Amino acid sequence: MSTSRTLNNAKNNGVHNDPYPNSSHIPRSASEALSRPAPRSKPLTQAQRDFLASALRVNQAGELAATLIYTAQTPVVVASHPHLRPLMKHMYDQEAGHFSTFNSLIAKHRVRPTAMYPVWTIAASALGWGTAIMGREAAMACTEAVETEIGTHYNDQVKWLLGMAEQMEASGEQLGDDIKGLISTIRRIRDEELEHLDHAVENDAKKAVPHELLTSFIRAGCRGAIWVSERV
Ligand SMILES: [Fe+2]
Ligand SMILES: [Fe+2]
């Protein structure tokens, strides 16, 4: 089973027990609405707030890194493979959109950005430039490796948030619009990351030499960066 297929299966599993799949929870009539007890809303627990702060912090850092990787790769890759310009621009534009989304969320919820910001800036630019000079296949293998980790990372966040939503609903609490919005935002971004993964594989990421060593190294680096950014 391909990596992207695995992630897509994981994605489907993650949304399986979605408590808000459509509008089925919206009462159809006023009498139906009145017969239901009004949902309560109470402040998030400290553990929930801690999770959300660390999720926004690591997501913002990851999207910064993604924009820098493509910024460094694009001129080198496009110089020798001009036909890849639209694809590189498309992926960069989506990453810039993700970065802007998490910049807004981190400001809105007054979450501290990671203290590792300067380190990730240098590391991501070096990774982008280094893989681009190795060639088109290595640049694509970089995207394959990064998006494999990031797709799983976002999927885990969606599952955690859906679990929280389920618990809140079970105890008669109302899920705030902020949380509902965050779930749908992370799902959309996850799907776009998985689309990048598919583009990379379609563009010969697996032909990079040495593919296994390169992708294992980058994936380990991503997992380390995620672990650190969630905490620092
Ligand atoms: Fe992204
Ligand atoms: Fe991406």
C-alpha cells in the first residue's frame, strides 16, 4: 500500500466518528428545538487549552518551514525543469495560505510562537536548497517525506479534536464555533498536504537517490521538530 493511500485510509478513519458530519444536529422545527435541553457551554479545561496552544504553535512553525522549503527549492528546480513552475507555485501558494491561517489563529488566541523560530527558519531553508541542488527527484522526495509526517500530524490533531467534541457532546456541553472552525480548517489543510504528497510521488520522488536514506532522514527531522515545537 502506498504511503499516500495509507494516509488517506488514516484520514478516513479519523473522520469516521465525526459528531458533526452534516446538519443532522440542527433541529428541524421550533418544537423539536424546545423539546431539547439547551446545551451548556463551559470553559475549556487546562489540558484542552494546553493541547490547543501547542497544536497552534507547532502548526504555525511547520507552515513557516513549508513556505521556506519551497522558497529555497523553486528557483533551483525551475531553472532546470521549467515545466514544474506551476506545480511549485501552486504548492507554495497553499503553504503561504496555511501559514497565514495559523498566524491569524496564534494571534487571535494569544499563543506564544515557538522559541525555535530562528532555528527552523535556517533549517528549512537549508533543507529546501540542499534537496533542490540534489535534483528534481530529491526535491520531490523532500515533499514526500515532509507531507507524510505532516499529514499524519494533522490527522492526529483532527482525531484528538473529534474525541474532545464527542466528550463535550456526551456531557451536554456545546462545542464552540472556534473549535468547530479549527476542526474544519485542520481537515482542509491536511487534505492539501496529502495532495502535495501525491504530486511529489507523481513527479518521481521515489526515484531520488538514495530515496530511503533521504526520506528517513527528513522524516526523523520532521518528527523531532514537531516534538520540540509542541513544547518549546
Ligand atoms: Fe502546509
Ligand atoms: Fe504542504
